[in-house]
Amino acid sequence: MSRLKEIFEYRQMITSMVRRDLRGRYKGSVLGFMWTFINPLLQLLVYNMVFSIILRAGIEKFYLYLFVALIPWLFFSASITGGSVSIISQKDLIKKIYFPREVIPISYVTAAFVNMMLSFIVVLAVSFASGVRPTVGGILCLPVIMIVEYIMALGIAFISSALTVYFRDLEHILGIIAMAWMYATPICYPESYVPEKYLSLYRLNPVTPMVNAYRDVLYYGQTPDLKNLGLATVIGVVTLLIGVLVFGKLQKHFAEEL
Amino acid sequence: MPENQVAIKVTNLAKNFKVYYDKGRSLKDVILFRNRNRHDVRQVLKGVTFDINKGEAVGLIGHNGCGKSTLLKLISGILYPDQGDVKINGRVSSLLELGAGFHPDMSGRENIYINASIFGLSKKEIDARLQDIIDFSELAEFIDNPVRTYSSGMYMRLAFSVAINVDAEVLLIDEILAVGDANFQAKCFSKLQEIKAKGTTIVIVSHSLSQIEQFCTRSIWIHEGLIKADGIPIDVHSQYLEYMNELREKSGDSSLEIPAEYLAYMQEKRYKENLRLSMTSEQQAEIEKNKAFRWGSGEVQITSISVTAGDDKECRLFEVGTDVYFKVKYKVNKPIYDAVFGIGFFRNSGENLYGTNTRIDNYGKFDITEDGEFTIIIRNINLMPDQYTVSFSIEYGQGIPVDYWKDALKIDTFTSIMDVGGFRLNHDWEFKGSKELEGNGGK
């Protein structure tokens, strides 16, 4: 509890680090912050070309189907891979200055999250332009889904960032895991493509209920299955708790291992 | 001492470090070469206990690797102890790293916010201190430029200004008083004095014993992970220096790390003691007052300096271009060998204009076994009208000062010629093709 209070006292550090990350990201480029919006739009364009012209998936408005799941996934996978090196990349700070170490992964995930929310402006616009009319319940659920995803991503970033300090290979292993995880999640195909006998295994993936919830709101224009959302919330909270515990245990030796 | 007066309570603190023979931490190494990944456990601190009261300024000393920096990191919370604990009363700010988190592309102002937030300040607290920080850094006109355009001196000034304005109740400092130019250093030092006066508890790790003596009320000597001495700085330091000296003599290894600062410190100390033995109390008071200007080991002492134009009349005012005689008398407390005599001329601003000694001028070394004198004659002194200070030195061996008297006296020069500048250069004119009208040919 005292730890939580201390992290709260360092909230300005989190704000500063997030701002530094976001501002630093496109610093020096001609379009600057505009890239936050241009990037997802260009990605959408590419996916649209590939899946509507070449690999026809037979799903209506496939570009949107993909897009509403892909943007949340990119945030999630950044939290795993980028989050894992967040501690290592700030080693100069950690070796020389005292602050609650949790600040580093929190800042990293928050910056990625803010970036996703900005991308969501594009997602919402595209969704609306494609004729999707979300329900009131759906709109109300959307922030909840985002927060649940944030919590889950944070939990994973806590674990991966702390473990990577002691075991550097994890950085590369996690790159592969993130890729495999993406294909084990119904992002670029519907769940119905999965063979029946693997389905029970397939459904263990904690990200699936989240992706489905996003898609319910922004593609199907319906209120997400609350049972589904509740499950995602439980998974998210449990992940975060494990993350906090693991991180709290491992962070004591950061300064000497780095 | 009541409990609430204690700012830092360190109890039986121990810390081990793993020293890897071969730091292989990859998957292959872990699986294939389990045994290769051996390490030694080195105990850096072996159970240290002390209290530091509120408002105390404490110096931590010890040779490299004795554990003093580790102790500071444990107090700051960067490292966790393996045994024992540290209790701190109040907010801690550690000046172990300056400019943490600075982003080169962001402005000085933005970086103040980043850097201060890393010290745990909230936005409101930073807002309240912003003007103080900018004023202290003297960078007001550059504060909205990106930090990458700063010189390294400006960068350090900004960083130090943030750190010093955190207003912590406990301030931990690791060898960082060497920032910026001499002016800024002096400013930092007086700011630290001000902070100390406000009742902030300060712990400094430093190699400069004299800095600690100037600033701290207590010194803790850490030796091989334990406290070897704890007390008034001068007492602790003399024990420490004696120990270091013994160590060096015993090992017979002159290369054993003994910073020149320690030697100078010892010599200054011995010099003062010697002088005290042979002086009246008024002279002692005078020396105390001037101690910043005179130091050395004291085997031979300058007793008087007379300045003349070559006759017997004491003189301090000379016309540019005349000869000046400096006659220096000295007395011998203990014979010295291989001695060198020197002189130096300075402007009032401290700028060194000229310096030389008998070694530079190709004289052999001198053995000084009885009282005597030397005279140096400056021919045609060409320093333009101004006041100049003159320093004298007697040293021996590898430049070890025996009596170094900085700014021993002042002389003035004058001239009736209208030329300008710092020095009169010896010169002649030659002409071809032009015709001089009604003059006397430079005569």
C-alpha cells in the first residue's frame, strides 16, 4: 500500500516520461505529431489492398474487421516487446537515482496507450464512415474495454520488464511470442476458422475476449457480451496483480544487475 | 538523542555483490555451461551502524572500493541491503547523477520539469521552484532553447540548479562539487552552505578531505566495509592519512594510489605545526589569516623579502624599463636537498603573467643546510603601469612545496610614455620611402 502511495507521489514523473516519449517519438520529422494519425491510416491502406484485392477473405468490409482489432493489438504487443526492455533502456536512471521502479513500465505502457487512443480517433472515423452505427451500450463499454486492456498490458509489462533484466534473451524470445500470439488471436481471421478440436485450447487466450469486445462495438455495431467483458476484466486484474508481485520481488536487485 | 531527531538511522547494514568470473547470462550459457557461470560473493559492507541527526553534515571517506559509494546508494534506496536496514526521516534527494532524464531535443524549461519530476516533485512544486532554478542556473535567455544547443558547462549548470533546488530534508552528494567554472562552483558551495544552515541533513562522499573539513561537522571513515573512525573531520582525516601513508611505506609501492591532494594536505598540516613552534601568537594569527596564500612542508621558511632598485632603499614603485631586485632571506628548520627557488608575477585578477625558477633557468639543484638568501634581478621590467602581485617559492624533489608564498607582496609600475597595453615590447622602427617631417627621429 505504501508502495502505491509512493508511485502516486511520483505521478509527475510518469507524466513527464510519457510526454517525453510521445514528443520525442516524431521529433525532427517533417510531419511531426501528425504521424500519430497518418501511420494507422497508411497501415489501413496497405491492409485494404492486401485483403480486399489479393487475399480476398470473404468477409464484408474486411479492412474494418481487421483494423478495429489490429490497433488494440499493436498496443498490446508493444507493451510486451517494448515493455520488456523498458527497464534495461533506462539503466542509467536506475543505477543512479532512487524512484519507485514501477514508474518505468507504467510510463512506457501509458505512452503506448495514449498513442493507441489517438489512433482510435482514426478508427472511430473509419468505422463511422463505413456505416457502422455503434449502440449506446457499445459506446459506454468502449472505455471499459480499453482500461481492461491497459491493465492487462501493464501486468505483462511488469513481468516482462523485470524478468528481462535477469535474463536478456527474453527480449528476443518475446518478439517471437508476440508474433505467435497475434496469430493465436482472431485478429486477421474470424474465430470460426479454427478447427473444432483445437477450439477449447484456442479459447484459453486471454486476449480473445478483449478483441471480440472491440469488434462487437466498432464492427458489428452491437453491445459486447457482458459475460465476455467480465471475463476479460478478471483476467486483466489477475495479470496485473501477478505483475506487481513479480516486479516488487525482482526490482530489489535491478541496480546491481544492470 | 530522541528518536525524532535522527534523520538517518543505519542499523547493522551489510551488502554483498556477486562478482562473476565470466558474465554469461544468455540461454546457451545457462543451459550448456551451468558451472561456468560461477561467481564470488564479495561483501562490500559488513555490518555498519550509525545515526545521523537532523541538520548534521557528514562526510564519508575511504579509499576506492571501501564501500562508501555503496553505502550512499543504500541510504538513497537505489540498492537494497542484504542485511540490516536504513530508516530515513523525510524526503531524500540524491545528487548522484546530474541531469537525469534530460532529453537533448527538449528545451531547458521542459527538461527542468522532467528532471525535477524524477526527484519526486509534483507539478505544483516544480512550478513554485521554476524561477529559482532558472535564476540559479543563469540561463534565463537560453531556457527555451533545446538542451542539445547548450555547452557542457551550461548543461551541468542547469542540472545542478534543479538538483539543488529540490528542497529535500536529506541531501546525498557524491563527488559532484566539481561542476562548471570556478565562479559557479563557488556559487554552488555557498548554496550548499545555505541549505545546511536551513537545517538540511547532508551526507557527502568526497575524495577532497579539505572540502569535507570546510563543510562537514563529522566524518565517517569506511574501511573494508566497516567503520574505522567516526568523529570530528580533522581528527578522522589525520588518522586516515597516517594509515594511508603507512600502507604506502609498508608496501614500498610508490604507485599505490595516494592522490596528490592528500600529500599537499599532509604537507600543509606539517608546515602549520612547524610554523606554530617558532612564532609569536601575533605572527600565528597573521598566518592563519593568510593561510590561503602560503603553504608548504616548512623545512625552510622565507623570513623576509626586500624589493629595491639595486640600492639599499626599499621600494614598491618602479618605472617601466628599470631593474628590480628581489632579495629573499630564508631560515632553515631542517636541511633540504635538491631545492629549487621560484618567482611568479600575477595581475590583481589572478592571471599569471610570468613565472620561472632556477631549474627552468638551468641552474643545478641547491642543498639548503643553513640560513641564507637569494636575489632575483628583473632587468628592464616591462610590465605596463598597474599593480602586480609577486609570489615566491622554495620547493624540492618532484615539486613538493617547502614554502610557497602566493601574493607575498605587491609592486606598482609607472611610465611617462603614452604607449598602451599589458607589456612594453622591446622595439625599433625602420622606414623606407616615407619622409619624416619636423621630428627628432624617435630620440
